[in-house]
Amino acid sequence: MNGVRRTLPPALLVAAGVAAWQGVASLAAVDDLTLASPMETVAALADDLPLLLDGALVTLVEVVLGLGLAVAVGAVAAVGMHLVRPLRRAAYPVLVASQAIPVVVLAPLFVLAFDYGLAPKLAIVALICFFPVTVNLLDGLRSVEPDLLKLMRSLGASRLATLRRVELPAALPSFFSGLRVAATVSVIGAVFGEWAGADEGLGRLVLLANNQLQTPRVYAGIVLLTLMAVGLFLLAGLAERLAVPWKRSEAARP
Amino acid sequence: MATMQLKAAATKPQPAEEAFGVELRDVTRRFRSSRSGDVVALRGLDLSAADGEVLAVVGPSGCGKSTLLELLAGLGDPDEGSVTARGITSREGRLAACAYMPQRDLLLPWRNALANAALALEVQGVPAAAARRRALPLFQRFGLAEFAGALPAELSGGMRQRVAFLRTLLAGRPVLLLDEPFGALDSITRAAMQEWLAEALAAEPRTVVLVTHDVREALYLGDRVAVLSPRPGRLVAELGVPFERPRPRRKTVTDPAFAALEERALQALETAPQP
């Protein structure tokens, strides 16, 4: 019942959007090359499925590995910045500034530096995902109440014992918020990476199809990319529910 | 007041020949505040509790009661004067001698009640499973065994406070510092908790400094009650409570001698110099 109440509104909204899309695409003034209709998109999905899935698999590997890299590096960076205050002071502004550099312009540079293949895509996905992961985890680590830290000190806990038993578990919900954001933007990073130079992947397929005026295939690719991002977002949410079970029992508290 | 002689103890641990309690001598504590200059939380405060004594400290809100406990707990140093616990003046020594129970239970929401209490042992290097095994008898003794597996979110306020108290006990320190332990509870739970604590302290005798703003709670639980003035906190009255502990609650609080003490304490609070 609850599930239906939660999923029904977005489902209706998507249905309305698809209907409007079909309506616009069916207008006589709109030519098939400009806009593929939902029907044409579904047809393209069915016809080109093996091709699209091959590309999607390549992109998915880039995304998952890049995301993993971002989580690993981000976790080390966040814990390091949390424990060493001078490091935080020095690195935090640099971290923020690094986000101001548009990834689109970095992508070709990464391809130059790392060659075609997996490496530049990983680098771009990781660069995009690193920021939300690191900043959210750092905020989570720092959000532990001062009174709780006082209590730990009074119990004779070492800095590392406090980190392990209090700060890291307390930072998990915040970390997962960052991971959800990272999961959604990770696909964008992989597409940019492929556009800058690649010989496989869903992003490259979309670019190629666009150049060849195969509009329905472009739309089919976009649908798959979107599903990938949404799927990763939901997976991150599921992981959170498994890793942070106490949040639910807190929410259920009368 | 045997503790007075230990004033010169400086940083060296003393042999346990005297009754070791806690002592504050002429303690002043200021906090830097950029907006209003320095805030003086405590000024020239003398206070002591003998070994095994329950000293209850009452005072209006903001009289520096929490600061007092943090100094004793070794979470800070006084700007002037000396703070001694078990004959040791150094901050590390106070940290090792005192177990501090903050106002809120501060239970970790991801640990069940038993694991929360066992945390006190775990941070001292006891492996998690062994820590829980050692904590369990305490849960049984204090009637909490059936709640050992419950998460804090599933416990009532009073239960959470009991678990927090067991965590404090498990720290294994001779001195307990309790900061308004029942401040957040409703009055019925509060009365039950006071009785529970009185019995717990009878079963596990410790030197206790209990801070509260409730005069009746102070008189019911304390061997001695110290009344502090509004900030900067200083001692305005000290009352001995001539009842054996643990005390039957209703019989005690309705005793005329108890009422007279309560009257004296309230008067001391009212006539305390205003800042």
C-alpha cells in the first residue's frame, strides 16, 4: 500500500511526460529526424538491443569502477582531512575549486594523458564522484555531537577508537547521501569520457547515432543511460538501508 | 575533610592511606567569548567529596555546574586553583579516576543496550564479545536483562538513562560524575529513577558528584548538598543530610527534617548573590 502510494505519483508523471512526448512527435510539423517518438524509441530499443546492451555493459563497467575509485579515494581523503586539521584547512578550498573546473573540458585532456581505453573514463567518473562522496563523508564525520566526543574522551577512548566506534558509523547516512548523488552523476562522467575519445560504450554509440541521424537509436541510448543512473541511485539507497538499519527504527519511534 | 591535606599532591599519585575523594580548591574557570568578553563560569570555588560520599550540587541554570563536572572529569583545566581526584591533580589522572555521565544518555543508535554499556570496556581494549559478557551480569542485577538486546530507539527515556548509567559504572572508575542524569525525564519517571539510582549506588558504592537543579533530588540522593550561586558559581551553602542511604523515598521526602532541609536549601538559592 505504502509502496503504491510512493511509486504511483512519479509513474503517473512519467506516463504523462511520455504521452506529451508522443503527442509532440506525432505533429505533422515535427520531422522524424528531429524528434523520435516513444514508439520509435521502443522499436529502436528492440531492434538494436544487442548493440545497445554491449555498449551499456562497457559504460556500466566504467561507471562502477570509477565510482568505486571515487569512494576509495574519497573515504581516505575525508578521514585524513577529518583527523588532520591542517590538511583539512589546506585541502578543502582546493577541493571546492576543483569542482569549478568543467569536466567537459577536462575529458579531452584526460584522453590525451591516459590514452583511449578505460583509464580516462575512470578518471573522469572518479573526478565527478569524488566531490559529493568526500564532502558528505567529511560533513558526516564532523557532525558528531561534541558531547558524545567528550563522553568518549572521558571513557578513555583513543582517537582511532572514537573514529571507528562512533564517528564512522555516525557518518554512514551522510556518506550514503553523497553516494546517491555520485551514482546519478557518474553516468554523465562516463558519457563525457566516451565523447572525448572512445571506440566502445553507450555514450559513444549515442554520439555516433546522432552523427548518422539515427534519432530513434539516440533516444534509445538516452533511455538506457537514464535507467542506468536511476538503477545506481536505487542500489545506493538499498545499500544504505542494509548498512544503516538503525535509521529506520529511529524513524519508527513514536 | 581529609582530602584537604592532599592539596599539595601536585601530579604524583598518592598512596591510598587517606580517604581519597575529589576536591576543588579556589577554582576559577573562564571562557573566552568574543562578543561579551570573558565569561566567568566558576569563581573561587571550594568543594570536596570524601571517598564513598555522594555530594549533590544544586544551583540555578547556568551556574557552572556542568563546567564543574568537566573539570573534575579531566575534560578541562581550571584557570586558577586546583582540581584533585583521588589525590591526583593532573588532567590525565582525573580522566583515569572519574567516569562522567553527561546530561543526555548519548547512546549510540546502532548499538543495542548491552553493546552500548559494553562500549566503556571496549574502548579500554576488551574485545567486543568479552565486553558484552562482562556487562551482562550488571544488566541482570539491575533488572535490565530483558532490554539488553533492544536498540536505544526502542527504549523509554528512563530505560535509556539506566543503560547510560550502567555504561558509566562499567568504565570501572572510583568516582562517578553525574550531570543532571534525570533532567530530561517526566516527574513520575524521575522519582522512580531516583530510587533506582539510590539502590544502584548502595549496591555499587562510589564517590559521586551529582549535579542537579532539583533541590529535592539533591537532598534525596546526597549525603551532602552544596548550593551554588548564579554564574559565576560559588558556594553559598552546604547542608549535611542526616538520613541513611538508600532511603525509602516517600518516607524520606515527607519527613519534617527533610522538609526543613529543603526549606533551607531553597532559601540559600534565593538569597544567593545575583550577578
